[in-house]
Amino acid sequence: MTALINATAPAATMVFFITGSVAYADVTASDVWSDWSSYLAGFGYQVSGDETQSGNTLTVENLKMTMEMPDGDDSSGVVVSQMGQLQFQENGDGTVSVLFPDVMPITVSVEGSDDIQSTVAMEYRTSGLDFVVSGSPDAMTYDYAADQMTVALVDIEAKPDDVEFGTVEMTINDLAGTADVTINDALRQTQGNMSSGPASYTLDMTDSNSGERVQASGEFNDFAYTGTSTTPVAASDMDIAALLKAGLDMSGRLEHGGGTSTFTVQDGDETMDGNTRTDSGDLEFAMSQEQMRYGGTANGLAMSFSGADVPFPIEIAMEKSAFGLTAPISESEEPQDFALSITLGDFTMSDMIWAMFDPAGALSRDPATVAIDLAGKAKMFVDMMDPDRMAEMETGQEMFGELNALTINDITVRAAGAELTGVGDFTFDNSDLASFGGMPAPEGEANLKLVGGNGLLDKLVEMGLVPEDQAMGARMMMGLFSVPSEQEDDTLTSKIVVNEEGHVLANGQRVK
């Protein structure tokens, strides 16, 4: 994975610049090219190209970017990226147009150990591209618009040769956006936004060993992106830990207006087909020296599968599927915030799936929901982005960190006519690892509520899915840790308290 990121970073960086309000000052062709090349050099790339000036146009041919991957990488070696011709044309009004050929070849080569080598040939195709840079040398604004942009795989020569690729490409239509880039002291700050019309992709690949072939295609109605980044001007390499310490800070949010996809998996004589649909969705990320954040949402999600070992079509749907993670990544003497949320909202499945275990329709088939929302504080003992420190952790002699506090903002499990909800708040004493069998001693309380639990258990026994003796044991446990509600039928509540003495109390009764 590291090799793939390093290999594609140069091309991705150039594409980023193509996603970039006009300021009123002067920039020259040389200013723009110098800014691009110094930006890449700051990340450890050696940038070269044949420069020629003719009138108001600077042409750069045989553009080449080379970077040595860090020692210790499983594919350490050299990444070489080569691109076609670029032209920087001064427009006479203080702005510069960047001219790309309609079809620009891009080649990325990874020269690692004898058993890890690859060359990827791609094409960057544009139609109706208008790309203008304005501003001043230390505060440039990139404006662009294009009728269509396509990135297509042309060929891959890889060692080991485990995968064969057919058509692999992505096309975005009606692209437009801006990026404002300023340089302050040792940091480069970028604010950008992008919007597009319909986008589509195609993927065709075959496992050379098993012969299994995967074909996929999809379309999205539109995209919108906003993001900011702060990068060191004079970073020495692509070492993420070093870049973060030098000031790397980035965040972004991508939204789309829904789309569809289809896929086929063929393994010998067996074939599986499937399709998905979403009404809308988003993806966001952030990374700084203190923490990383990643999350996404899909609304109106529907999926169906058929073929191969599936005896009948499988159809499932969710009104909302979401995931969110915030985590500290750097060593710190003070506790840092973390959070985790998962939502599978209003999940439904086809009657054919229900019939496999509930043919009589005894269970409620109302939409099911599972939602977990946690937050807390933890202290990190290592820098998660430092490969040397992470390698030391593999010995198991050191801990990654310690848990200091945990808040249960919400737990909701709703299915088959029953619902469990809960909240809680705990702190942890990491100096006491004896009271609770090696885990830090907790202190706090959790409040739980179960509605419809006994009724669901009765139905599961009637269906033969749960033996009577196991159901009796479950009822005894519920009786031990919960009390029936006086206001609501088939409702149990539970208050679990862990006090400072290490006692565990369930509804006031000590159980530990």
C-alpha cells in the first residue's frame, strides 16, 4: 500500500493543482512553474524537465519526478514519474494559462527489490480545459473549468504479476473549481473547492493465479468538494511523521448526489452479479499532528446480489449507513480526545431472506437499526505515524497507550420488535490493574432500557430458534441486572454503577 501511495503521489499532486477567483496582481510563467516544482521538491522529489521560452510561453518537456522511498519500506527503492509536455502561457494581463495536451501520457515506475517492480502507464485526457493562474508569487489563485476529464489506465507491467487489468478509467464531466495558495514563512496554505456534473468509472481485473475476474462500473450524479491544507515548504521527504511535526495539517469534505453501480464476479463456471444504489452521500477526512478524523455517510442505500452460491436474489436496504472515527495519533503526556460512531439505520431485507428462518412471519419485520456513538479520552505512548516506533510495538513489550475516559452517548439496537437503548459515562484508573483482571479500574455508571425483550424471547422459543433452558437462563440474567418498568409493559431498565471502591452495583444491588 505504501508503494502504491508513493508511486501515484506525483500524478495525484499534479491533478490536485488542476482543481484550483481571480486576484489582481502579476504572476509570470516562470513563477507558476517554479511554484509547482518547489512544491514537489519540498516533498522529496527531484524534479527535472527541458525548459524552453518562446515569446510569452514557457514549455516544459520530458517532465520527470524521482523520489527515493524510505529505508525499511517493504518495497523500498525509487519511484520515477514521467509526464508529457506542459506549457505556461502569459496572457498579458498578469495571469498565466496552463496548457495541457488533450491527451497527456503519465508513467509511474517503482524500482524496488528484485521481486517488487512495476510500471504503470496512464493517460490524462481533457476536453475544453481552461486553467488560469493569477495573483502574486506568494499568493496564487488557480481557476479551472473543463467539459470533461478522464484518467485511464493504459498498461501495467508488474512483478509479481498477480493481477491482469482490462479497462480501468474514471471520467468526470462539467468540472469547475478554485484553489487559493499562499506561502507564509515555512508553510504553504491551500483552500480549494470543486464541483462537477455526472461522473462514471469502469474497472476490469483478473486474478492471474485463480482466474477470477471482477468487472465493475458505476455512475454518480454530481460531486462537490471543499478542503484546506497546510504543508511544509521545505519538508525533506514523504515521511508522514516528519511532515506532521513540521506542520502538515489537512482536511476535506466530498459530497455526491447519489449514484448506481453494477459488478460481476466470474470464477470458472460460476458468476455472481450485483448492483448498488445511493440517494446521496459524503466523505470527510482530517489529519494533523494531534489527531486524524475519517467518516462517511450513505443515504438511501440499496444492494442486491444473485448467482454463484447464492440460492436466490439477496436484497437489502438502509436509509442511512454512517461511520465516523476520531483518534489521537501522536505521543502526548496529556489525554487526547477520541470518538467512534457507527450507524446502520432502518435496515430492511427481502421477504425471501426472512423466510429462511421465519417462514410463518412470527417476528416483526419493521426496519432495524444499530447505532453506537462513543467518545472519550486516551493517552498515546507512541507516535502512530512513526514506523520505527510502531515496529518496536510488535514485540508486545510496550503499550500503545491508555484509556482515561469513555462516554457512551448512545447505544441503540432495534430489531424484530425489541429495542435496547443506553447511555453511560466512565473514567479509568490506570494505576489499578488488579481490581478488574488487568484492565484499568472503571468508575461511573451506565443506564440501559430494554423494550419488548421478553416478547421477542418468547417468539424465538416458539420458533425453536432458542431452547427453553437457554431462554430461562437469559430471563434470570435480565432479572439480576434489571427491574421492570411500572409505566410500560415488557420494559426493563438497568442502572449499572461502578463506584470508587471497585464495587459493581445493578439497580442498587451489589453484584461484585
